[in-house]
Amino acid sequence: MAKELRGPCGVNCLDCDVYQATITDDDELRKKCYPSWKEGAKKYWGIDLKIEDVNCNGCTLSDYAIFSPRHCPMAACAKKKNLTSCGHCPDWKTCDWMVMLHKDFPDAREYLLNQE
């Protein structure tokens, strides 16, 4: 089994509860993580997340995943710039989205530092 599956933002999908709920088709885990993801989606993305939206096989693998370019501004920006990693963007360290994300996921920042 792979040790990592990284999104453009540097987050390791394998450590994500939404990813784990999706690949194991675990409705209990999906229900458990839904309230916090719903709150974050509303607060940061301005969208009303539904329980059926709590699915993700990795943001780069599906346009309908919770962290796909359809929902996530970081994935959308990377796709628009044709980047597989935000670490290849000269502006990532000052990007408001990245600064906010990396407060919760400092290992993602470290990963992107190695992508420059």
C-alpha cells in the first residue's frame, strides 16, 4: 500500500478521514466527519456541503470529490495553472488559502518546501 497520495496543496490524502471513509465505504466515519467538514466548507468555501458530498478519492482524481477543483480553491488554482503541486507556484508561500491550510497541516507545508 502507498505511504502517500498528495494533493496539490501537499496534504497526504491517506491521512484524511474523508478519503478513508470513501475508500472503505464507511458510512459511520462519513457521518462522524461530516459536521466538521460541513462547517469548514461553509466558512472557507461558502458552500453548503451535503453528506453525499463527503467523498474523495483524492482531489486530482475526480471533479466531484470534496477537494476537487469543483469545490476546493487550491485544487482549482493548481488545475488552472496546470500544476500538479502548489509547491511549483512561485506564490504559494503567500497564498491566503495555503497559509490557512498549513496552520492545520504543517506537514503539508514541509512537503511543498521540498517541491520547489
